[in-house]
Amino acid sequence: MRKFLKNNKGATAIEYGLIAALIAVAAITAMSSVGSKLTKTFNNVSDNLGQ
């Protein structure tokens, strides 16, 4: 019974999962922001080349 109560492997796995999820959300947010700025830049270049 003591071995079972001292086992922290499940808690550690959950913590790693939460950290991975947080990193994924941050990466998606950053890539979305960069993607919209990149689209704006390419549209600007395209408009200036068309003139």
C-alpha cells in the first residue's frame, strides 16, 4: 500500500502533458501571428509589382 501511495509516475506524466499542451498553444499562436504578417507582406509586394 505504501508503494502505491508513493508512486508519482502518473502525476509526472500529467505535468509533462500539460507542459506540452502549453507549448503547443504558444507555438500555434506565434505561427498564426507570423502567418498573417507574412500574408500582408506578400500582398504588399504583389500590389507594388503590379503597378
